[in-house]
Amino acid sequence: MDAAHQPAINPSPAHPIGVLGSGTMGSGIAHVFARSGFSVLLCDLAEAQLDRARQSITANLAREVKKAKLTEAEAAAALARITFSTDRSPLQASPLAVEAATERFELKREIFAALDDLLPAEAILATNTSSISITRLAAVTRRPDRVIGMHFFNPVPVMALVEIIRGLQTSASTFAAIEQLSRALGKQPIAVNDAPGFVSNRVLMPLINEAAYAVMEGVATAEAVDQVFQLGMAHPMGPLTLADFIGLDVCVDILRVLHEGHGDPKFRPCPLMVRMVQAGWLGRKSGRGFYEYPAQK
């Protein structure tokens, strides 16, 4: 299918964009789509998770109103464009679905197989994966030419970048449609070819990993490591603060994908981070990682 025959991504309440997974990234993606005028169906398995997503999106929209980035009416309209549901069936007329589940291939494979059966044959299937092969996910479907990576960055409503990743069979028309859509969301799309970790995490995760090794080996405290990068390299936050923000479980999962995909021992997750994840010290979201985070009242 060439660019001239790729259907426009033109969602409506009857043909919403699907976002699968309502965690931090999924809720942020739904927020950005809705803020840009698109109808969204945000899906998850549990009502409790969807309730948390609704609360998060509502709070983030209110923050944008407070900063005068949106009016109260615009924020209310954006929230009204999002339907929160455990039922995926309305996506049978959707032009696009964006998967934003946990960074594990088996889970993503199940979602992609289900979406391939549910969505129209011409619909595009995108993934927010930060490390898993687009080509491998596309092979699960009967539409590998219409599968693409759409890697947003956290916090999604704030960060400008979207890495757009072509799989081996991704068509030029699919790429063009997602590039155009990204710009309509107010994002800056950057084209990247399919390789484990793409550009962002292939470079970032070894930095975080080495920072964790420096702490594990007693080279410096977490505070000292972060200060070196903030004061010496002008990073807005140190790598271990960033790891806590991302989630140490997510960092370990990505490093394992990189280790498996590249076969290079430099990507082996730091044993300290692995133990922290096993202990439930996941960073900000659990209240403890390399730093402690008091519960918000």
C-alpha cells in the first residue's frame, strides 16, 4: 500500500484511537491525543487501573490549566474525549491502536495478535515499546507493513520527542501517516531503524547501569554520582534520579532486552538494581529506589 492509498488517521467517537495499557505511559499518550482533539478509547484489564488513569489525567490537565497552557473548557473537552474501558470491542472500527503495556515481549505479542483480529485490515498498529523489535512484533500479525514503533517519552504531555521506528516490513505510507500524526500532536518525530533499544535506550540504559555499578562497587554514593552529572555535565537530573523516575523494574526489563538482542555483556543489568527490584524498590512509584520518596498527601 503506497502513501496515496493509506487511509487517513481520522478518529471520531465512533472510530476512536485505541490506547492499550493505562499506566504512566498509556495515560500520558491518551492525554496527548485527547488534548489534540482526537477521540480515544483507553483500555486496561482492571477498572481500578483505569480509575487511577482517570485521576492522573484529570490532575495533569488541571496542572496545564494552572500554567495557562489550556483553558478550563479545553481541559474538560479533552477529558470528555477519552473513554475508559475494559472492553476493546469498540476498536473494531478504529484507524489506529497504540500498545503501551509492560516492556515484555510475550505480553505485547498477545495484545498485537488480539488487535490484529479486532481492528480493520487497513488500521495501523503501533507500539510504545522502548526496546523490543518492531519486526518481531509485526511478525505476529497479518499486516506487518502497517506495524510501527511510536516511542513517546515520560512525561508524555511534556516531552517533545517521539521516536518512530520502522520494522523491516513497515511501509513508507505507514511511516508517513505516523510522522504526520506525531506532528499533529505537537511532537517532534525522529526516524529510527529497528534495533534493540533504538537510539534512546541503547545509549541511556548503559549510563544508568554503570551509575548503579558505581554505587554497588562503592565508588560513590547515589547522591554523588548524580551530582557529578548535574554539575559536571549539566544534566537536569542525575542518572540514578532518572532511573527512579523511569522505574527500576522498567530499566531492568529494558537492559535484559538489550542484553539478549545485542549479545553484549555491557548490557547485563547491574545486580544491585536486580536486587532492588526483587525487594520492591522500584523508584518513585513504590516510594523507594536509589532514593526515598515520602508518600504524597
